[in-house]
Amino acid sequence: MTSAPAPRDVVILGSTGSIGTQALDIARRNPARFRVAALAAGGGNPGLLASQAREFGVAAVAVADPSAAPGVESALKEEFSVTSPAGSPAPRLPEVLAGPDAVCQLATWPCDVVLNGVTGAAGLRATLAALDAGRTLALANKESLIIGGPLVTSRARPGQIVPVDSEHSTIAQCLRAGANSEVKRLVLTASGGPFRGWPKDRLASVTPEQALAHPTWRMGPLVTTNSATLVNKGLEVIEAHLLFGFGLDRIDVVVHPQSIVHSMVEFSDGATIIQASPPDMRIPIALGMAWPDRVPDAAPGLDWTTAASWTFEPLDGEAFPAVALAREAASRGGTAPAVYNGANEACVADFLAGRISFPRIVDTVARIVSEHETSGTGVTTLEDVLAVDAWARARARELNR
């Protein structure tokens, strides 16, 4: 008889966001598998953070914004006093850490797995801290890998980074079917976003509300907008290149609007292995926390009693040039991927604020990538990355005035 997997202590960074709340749902339903040791969040939702801390009995919470700490402390006191039975001593409040280094502190907290669900480039420091501390890193924050590049991969031991993106989790699962030497290519699937099939000239009228209405996934505003521009798929091409070590010419993208097949691996004999499931991030999140084991009933499976069709179509690179631009940035190497990411995050913020048009996002990113000078020798320090990231964001704001 196979023994049950040992329980794992997990630290969740970004606990109040989409990835974090789904990770906690998995932990809630599998208390024998996962113990939540600590939680980190931006601090914008102190009530939810306090409720999570109380429910899972964590030892510490961290907020990146120091001005949010008083609100979090107040919410914790209220939450813990309300939930204490009358006449019984109140449970001990978790330690509250605040400031730019607080999330990094939790990334080194005693645990088995750190789930990095922080949004955007802000997750880089925590990624490096978790790796340096020897923790298994369940990585949902693709941006930290992309902008850090060799700075991240050189610090990770084999198998230490477990991808949580649905596409890269799928690739990791499909690669179990054969040796890397037998792989012909990786194929990432893209939903195509809400504007699939739109001609380039029609995209000028896109509003933020339209861009945030993704047809199959529910995500935060940055990732949802990136999915609409297909910048997200460009980032995922770079991520696959860094995670699995295959050349950019062996990583393809195909549009699959149903979001059921989450990516594929084609082997040298012509066989293609796919992973198919409903568009539910709890499956890759659960795998990230339990890898290489699976968590039973992490999410509902496919309904094979109902007729369904899966379609695949080529990417329209003219209307959506973000993937080709990502390949260009990755080919240039050095800090070019950091420029791609940083400029895009700034442009997305400007678009959502109504300051620029939808096509202007990728147009501005392309201009900034072309302006950036890189030696192609790779990133050597965290300061290199942060300086380039800051320059790209500042340049985007300047061009978008």
C-alpha cells in the first residue's frame, strides 16, 4: 500500500489575489496535505488578509506597503476578537511584517514550499530570496523569471522551480512522457483573448472594460490585459525557454479559444502529448504545491458525456505582434526581456487609466525595446535588473504623455 504524502508547510505570497485565494481553497480542502505557515499581500485588502490569517492560523503576515500595516493590524485584532468564543482567551495574533523587504522575509520563512503569486516585476526579490533559502518555489510570478533570466536560473538547483502557469505546468507534465532528447518542439496554447479574429485597425477602439472581459479565465487586471494584447503569451515563450532550456525556434504558439488543451509537447516520432482540463487554475496551483504528486479533486475534470469541439488556429502576428516582439527581446538577451516586461507593465497602467489606446501598449513597448542597448552577456546583479526595469517604465511614461 502506498503511504500518504507527508504534509507540506506552505508560504503563500500574494494571498489575497487570484492565485493566492485559489491556493488557499486547495489548502482548505486538503488539511492533511498542506499547512499554511505564513501569508503575504500588498495590503490593499486588510479584511480578507486578516480572515485568511485567522482561518489558517498562520504565524506571520507581511504587507509590501508599510502604510497598510496599521490597517492590517487593526483588522487582525477585530477578526481574532470576533472569532474567539466568549470567555476563552483570544488566539495569538500573527506577527506583522511591513515594508519593501517584508515579502522577501516571508519567502525565507521555515517551510517546504513558497508559492509566489505576486503580480508583476515586484515578485523578483521574493523569487531570489526563496531560491537562496533553499525552498521549493511554486512560481506563478513569471515576470520574476523573465526579467531576472540567468540571475534566477543560475541560483536554482535542478527541480527547485515548479511552474504554476497553466501552460508551463502542462509542459512539465507532458515532458514526463519522454526524454528531453526526444522532444521536437513545445507548443503553447493561447485563448486568443477577447479580440481573437479582430483586424488590426479595429483594435484602436478597444476600451479597458472590453480588454478586461476575458472569455475563459478570471485573472487580475494586468494579466487579463496582457492576455488581450497577447503580451502574456510572449512572456510565456520566454518563460518556457528559460524553464525548460529549449531554443526559441522550438517553442511555438497556437490559438485554442476553448482553453481546454493547456499546451502540448511534440516528440521526434510524431507523437504529440497534450494535457486537457477545464480552465481552472487550481489544477496547476495544486501541482505546484504538491509536485511531483497530484492532489485528488483539486478541480472538476472534463465532462465527457457532453459533445464538445476543440479548435486550433494560427496566431495572427499582424494584429497581435507581441509574441514576435518577445522572441526578439529574448534573442537579444541580456536585459532586453526586462525592458519588454517593465515597459509593458507601465503601458498597461496607462491604458487602464485611459491615457493611451490599446494598440499603443505594444507599439510603445516595441519602441523601447529597440532603444535599449544590451551586450547580450546576461544579467549579473539584481541592481542591473532593477535599474533597467526602472528605465523602461520611466521611458514608457515619457512616451505616453
